[in-house]
Amino acid sequence: MTTKRINIAIDGHSSCGKSTIAKRLASDIGYTYIDTGAMYRGVTLYTLRHNLWLQDHRPDVPAIIGVLDDIELTFETVGDTQHLFLNGEDVEKEIRGMTVSNHVSPISTIPEVRTLLVREQQRMAQLKGVVMDGRDIGTTVLPDAELKIFVTASPEVRAKRRYNELLQKGEKVDYEAVLQNINDRDRIDSTRAVSPLRRADDALLLDNSDMTLDEQQAWINARVDEVLSSK
């Protein structure tokens, strides 16, 4: 495999395994993994903690814009896992719960939030050697990424995976509520005015509905080998 380093963009629907794929890939090839979804969750957690929501369950956009300079998001390795820190506090567990999941999509539609985080994500990728996953990586954040992959699976499969993940973490959840959350996030992510979720024209499609983790990783690694061998 050549020593030339590239950037790899992995986009897709919520709960389709993007983070699992990206983390494992980055580890396999010695790249830096950047979880952009965690960054939006971090902003969302900040707004919830500071009551920046209106009574009709919409985010208080002017108030949120006014505090963006007070939000510092960093990634640090804890053990062998990358965690998100919000203003110096490890919030990795809290940002993965259903409360944040139910509020993150409206936050991600705020243009000023997206501008701030996209700028930071692009800064992280300047030196190449990055595997970045999210909703708009191949279309907006890293449009020049040498390899782009769009991951999807049926809503039912994704809801079942998410449901099992939350149960394993000790959360009491209802499958139908998780499925509704998946469908709601798909709708919001795909219809937002700024950087909607869509497959980039040059992105490879990976539907992992019926694939094991090892099967999908073998498929991913083969695509990486093809790109790197051509450099």
C-alpha cells in the first residue's frame, strides 16, 4: 500500500453504522478518525443544559447563535476509545442517549452551527490521513476527498440496531419510539435547507442491511486498497 495519505468521507443515514465503520477503518490503516455527528450532539447537549429551547420544542435560534463562541469541542482518547469533550468535560456517554438524539436534528439545521462546525472539521482534515463520518462530509465538508462512501440500511434494521445498542447501555427504550426517531431524523436531515443529507455524485453506495460487520469492513477495505494503489 502506498504511503500517500488521503481523506476518506463516510456519509449516510442515522444508525447505519457509519461510526463503527469509520473507527475500525481508521484503526486498520493508521488514520485519524473524526466523528462529526458527535460534534453536533455536543452542541445539542449544551443547548439542553442551558435551556435554549422554546416552549413549543423548537430551538431558540437567536440565543443559540449568541452562545456559539462559548462552546469548545475537542476529541480525546480515553483508554482505547475517542471521546468528545464539551468545554473540558467528557460527555461521550451523555451525547449518545435518546434525549440528545431527539433534539440533534433541529440543531443541525441551524446555518450558523453548521458553518462553525464545518470550518472546524475542514481544519482537522488539512493534513490528510483522516476518516470522517457524518451527513454532509462528501458534499460539503470534504468535497475533494479521494474516497467517498455513502452508507445506508432499511429504517427497520437501523432502528433494531439502535434499540439493541441502547439496551446494552442500560437505557429503557421502546422499539417503536426508536423507529420513529430514525424516520424523523431521516426526514429532517434530507430536507434541511443547509447541507441536506444526500449521496455525493462520486460516492460509492454501501447498503449494509444484510451484511455482517466483517463483511462490510472487508468491502470498505477493498475500496480503500483500490484508491491507494492508484495513487
